[in-house]
Amino acid sequence: MTKTEKLLSQAKKFEIEHQFEKAATLYIKAAQISLNKGNLKTATIGFSKGADCLYGARKISNGLKYSQQALEIINKLNDLSGKAAILNNIGRILRESDDLDEALMYFKRALEIDEQLEDFIGIGIRLTNIAEIQGKKGEFSEALKNYRSAIVVVEYTGDLKVNAAILNNIGLLLHEQGEFGDALESYLKALEIDDLLGDLRTKAIHLTNIGELLGDMGRIDEGLEHWQQALKIMEDLDEIIDKVALLSQFGEKLINKDDSAKGFEYLLKAREIANSVRNPNQKAFLLEKINTILRDKGFNFQT
């Protein structure tokens, strides 16, 4: 095994363990070695994977830097599919930075390549990303149109997991517009696919969204039941970060329901689990979100 291969292998292990900064360091080191040796393909992979990990570690500007470096290199290769993937990743990073117009431009560039290659899976993903940006910009009719186009494409490919993700996004969009009945129908279709695939983690996310919607519909007890189901799944899967986020939401919802004691209990439990997160950036991010909720609800606590 070469030095580059060892670096990539170790980086992948760190990535699986959610030690994103360590993974990014090794991916980028492997990329730089490969670039110096003229191995552009491996360099592209290293910079792109490193950028993804920096994105996961909330190092957004550095992630953008290395994604753009990957794009510069792949432009020298005859790899349009890889270029579309990198353009999409840059779009994701820009979306995280709320640079929505720039993000939309990169997603559309990726879509043009997918259409040229007749890559239907890519087309479905890109249409979904474009629709999400349009929804954030308040362009609801255009967003819904692109989501529904994406559904048609994805159904053609038979990719049920992406299909469920799009149905969930449609639900989120309709929920935001106050079309609660249609939103619930879309969420429930996504949930059916989760059960068909046995995808528990995604099911927990969709159960959370349904719980939120039911709460907004005035069916608060039903909503909390869905959140309890989601929490049980997260606990069984030992998904620490998702569990913290869900406990925080759960606590806030209970406080809003005038059950402050129980809500405070869930928020403190969320803080306790967040303190066990090894990645310092993720830990700080989670704790700040929890502490903000506590401050906003008028609780006194020690940081």
C-alpha cells in the first residue's frame, strides 16, 4: 500500500467516526501528494473528500476553497460526471453560507452536465437542490414544479431513497405555505418508503417532521407521539448528533405546550449528550443551539 493509499484509508476511517477535521487533513495531504506526482484523478478525489469533511466540521470557507481547487483540477480531465458532482458540492457549501444565488448557479451548471450525460439520478438530485434554493427564496411555485419534476425522474430510476427525500422536501415546502393536509399526505408517502426500505434513521427524521406538522395543526399530543417514536429510533441507533437535535426540539415543543419542567428536562439531557460529542466544532454548535433555546425560554443555567 502506497503512502497516499494509507492516508486515504485512514481518512475514511476518521470520516466514518465523524472526526471530520482529522479526516479532512489526511484527505488534503493525500491530494497534495497526488497533485505533485501528477495524479490528477486522485488529487481531485482527495480535495473533494477533504472539502466534504470540512463542510461536516462546519469549516465552510475552507471547504469551499478545496472544492474549488478540485474543480480546477477536474476541468483538466475528461470527467464530466465528476465535474457535476463537484459543482453540486460547491452549491451545497454556498447554500450553507446563505449565498443562495451563487449556489443556484452551481446547481444549474451541474444540471446542464447531467442532462448532457442523460444521468437521470444526477438530474433528480440537481432538480431537488434547485427546488430547495427556490423554496428558501420564496419562489414556492417554481420550487414545487421542480420538486415534482424530480419525482418523475427519480421514479423512472427506481431510486426509492431519493424519492422519499423529495417527498419529504415537498412536505416541508407545503407545510411552510400552510397547506397542512397536502403536506401530511406527502410526509406519509415518504414514511411508507422508509418502512419499505427499512431505513430507520430517515424514518426518524420524517417522523419528526410529521410531529412538527401535527403540532401546527393543533394535534399536539399526536405530534408528540410521533416525536417519541423518532426519539426511540435515535436511541436504538445511537445517533448522537441527531438525538441531541431531536431532544432539543422536543424540549422546546414541550415548553411551548406549557410543560416547562418536562421541556427543561429534555433540554438538559440534550446538553449532557452534546457534551460527549468528540468533534469540538460540532459540540460547540450543538451546545450553542441548546443554550439559545434555554435563554430564549427564560431559564437560568450554567454553561
